[in-house]
Amino acid sequence: MTKKVFKISVLALLVFASCSKEEDYKEELITIENQQEPLTARQINDKINSFNQNGKKFYWKEASTHMLWSAVVKGDNLVTIGFGKNANDFDRSQSNSASQMQTEILNLIKRYETDQTEDIVIYEDPFLNLIDVRITKQETLEALRRNRNVRYVEPADYRYFTFENQGNPGENQIQSSSGCGYSSSTLSTADFTTVSPNARVPWAFYKHNIPAAWSLTSGGGITIGVVDTGLSPQQSLMNGSFNTGQSSGRYVQKYGTYVDSIWPWSTTTDGVNDLCSHGTSMASVATAPRNNSGLPVGVAYNANLVSYRASSDVVLNGYHEQRGVQNAFTALGNRSDVKIISMSMGHIFSVGRITDGVRYANNRGKLIFCAGGTSTSFTNFVGVIFPAWIPETVAVTGIKEASTYQKCDVCHSGSEIDFTIMMQRAGSNNTVPVLSYYNNQADYVGGSSVATATTAGIAALVWAKNPSWTKDQVLTKMKQSSQFYPTKNSQFGHGIINALTAVQ
């Protein structure tokens, strides 16, 4: 596409006095002449894809104001504004002038959006310097991007995957191999080992010496937060029978932050129950009890679990899913009992509100594991996905059962990866046995999703063995117990973790 340059002319200079007696400043009231029509969704997606295909990460700050405005128009004019004195000023509790900055930004918007008859503010976050507003004019976005107290301006409800899938109704292009589904499987006897009292240990656990590590720790006293699609009410081992067999003295708690509504102002969540199965699988891999029911056990079978239904599925496509994830991270960040957060979901480009939520939790001492990416060839060109690529998270991917490192058939890899988990069998291509959505049933789940939850479970084993440690000490021990330490591999990070070495 040929870029067109718009002309910005100064109409007036307005002088405003700061309420905090700061030095007066001037702000331009701007207009855009010869305004172009909005880009189509196809044009917007093509520009995003061009970044990813060239090995870059897409942030909305990279877009022109015209492209940003076009995406805002396609997303019902909903905009997220992150504000602060600098890039690290995102926490309201640590920001002395959050209210003043927010007021100034809203006054700026009102000066441009003079013909708006409905409320401008849709949402004001109680923990982060973040608001969601309605904006109709390209000039407003340009003014916000120039404002000294604005960290980012992003379309809050631009549905990339919905638009990318248009024209291909017969293809399930955005569904990953570890996405939604209510299936169950008869497990091959080659894929598990039965241990007391009658639990099945997945084959992949042995590749990481997890059963050997159980002689020293089983995760007791550590709480893992799983941000995903919730827990199935029909899987008793992740509900009322969470303490059964050799699992005891722990708790499972369920919360919901996902709002199933087309209306951005809706606040009523659709509950805590998993309507997808992905969240149940991930919680199972990390914490399923060492049961006597002949079903798969989790890595940290004596750890506590706090489950958040933050999204309807694994693709964070749209306002309520992205806000649901952000709210889950801030809620878990505010809990002193939660040590570890695991999320096996993501996006192919940066979402400012999720970054803020992750950073909020990270600053409160949480060790955060995120999936490096699982998909078909439709998005495999992306490399490591968001938020696994940001420095506040630990990125994990899956590899095949082999003597050399080969990423699984649907897994992403890249320089941001920190650890790998072996999760795809060499001969059968079977993945990892987990609890199914339904009671007394099991299934296979793969991809970087299961790799991430497995790694979170290993972290719980390490932390339970060393309860006075900080997250940095736990992470360092995990790195030291991995195959490539101290030199990271360019695609697979520190490689395979030896859980036994990590807890010794």
C-alpha cells in the first residue's frame, strides 16, 4: 500500500494551569485535512502480518495514526489508554498523580469529541493507570499520542483473528491443537506408568525426572494460579475430590473475570466454569491429585490451585477476553498466597492492558510462565507469541521425543524461549495424558500449552522444597538444572529441565 501523508495544521494554542502548581504547558488543538477513508480489516491485518513475517513484534505504537484510527473504527470506536509519567508508571497505588493525569487526558478527549452524546469513559481500572474510552476522530488519537502522560493508545476491541478468518468459513484456522474440545481418549499403556495409590504418571514426566523429584517434594504449601478458560464442574478430581489419594491438605478456588457480552460496558461474568476444556487440562497437568481412580496425576499434586476463567478460548481475540486476562493477573498479583502464575493463551501482537497486568503481578513477586505459541501453519510464522515474548514472563515451548531438539509439529520457537518440555512421542505422535473435561475420563493434550503448565508445576516443586526463596532464586535453580545452562540455545532457551536436579 502507498502511504499518504496527512497535513496537520495548528488551529489554536491553549494554555492550561496545572493543579499541582507544575509549570504551565501548551497543547495544540490539531486537525487532519484531506482525511482518508479507514483502511479495511484486510489491509490492517496485512500490515500486522508484514511485521510478524519479517521477524518483528507488532505493537500499535508502530502503526500510523490512520491505521490506528482504522482499527479503532473496526472495533466499535473503543480505545484503551495507558497513562503515566513514564513507561514504568502503570501502577495506580504507586502513582502520586494518577487522578490528575486521567482528568487531563479526559479533558483533552472532550475538547476533540465535542459531538459525542454518550459517555466517553467505558472503564476505569482500579489498579492500573488505564482507561477505556470511546473515540470517533482521528485527530483525538493523534493528540493522545502526542500527550506527555500517555504511555500507549490502542484499539480495545480490534478482532484480528475474526477478520483473518473471514472468507474461509470452512477452515478452523485459529484453533490450536491444544484449544477447546470435550473429547476423551483411551490412553495407550505405553504412555503412562501406574504408581500408588492407582494414579497414571504421563510418559513425559519421566523425561524430566519429575517422579524422582517426588521423593523430595510434591508441591505442598505452594499456590499456582492458572489463567485460562476455567475448570470443568464435571471433573470431580479438580473440584470436590481435589484432595484424594496421596493429595491432601490443599485447596482449589475458582474465579471468573470473563464477560460473555458484545457490550463493552457489561461487567457480569459468565462464571467460573470451563466451557472449553483447555483450562481444565492445564490445571490438571500442573496440579491433578495423585488419585486412586486410574487417571493422570499432575506435576505438583500437593500444590494449591487458584483457577481463573479469563477467556472463552485460547485465542485472546477481543475486548472482554483481553480485559478478563488483565483482571486475572491483577487479582492474582494481589494475593499473597499465590507464588506462580501459568497462562497457556496469547496473541500474535502486543496488548498494552495485558502487559500492564503481567507487570503488576511480576512486581508483586509472582513467577509467571506463558506459552511460546501453539498453532497451525496459519500463525506459525509469528515465532514466540505475546505475552511470552515480554521480559516479565518465562516462555515455554514443546519439543518432540528425540535425541536432538525438534519443536513439536504445532509449537513455536525463538530467542525468547526459556525452557522446553518434551511432549510429543516419536512413534505414535501421542502427546501428554491429562484429565478430561468429564469425570472418570482422560485425554491427550499437547503444544506449548501443556509444556507451560508442566513447567509451572516443576517450579512449584522447587519452591516447595525451598519455601523461603524468592521467585528469582527459584528461576535461577531451574535454569541451572536445564540442559543448555549457562548458554541459551537460540531457539529453545535453557532446554529440558531436570526436575530432580532442580529440587536437590
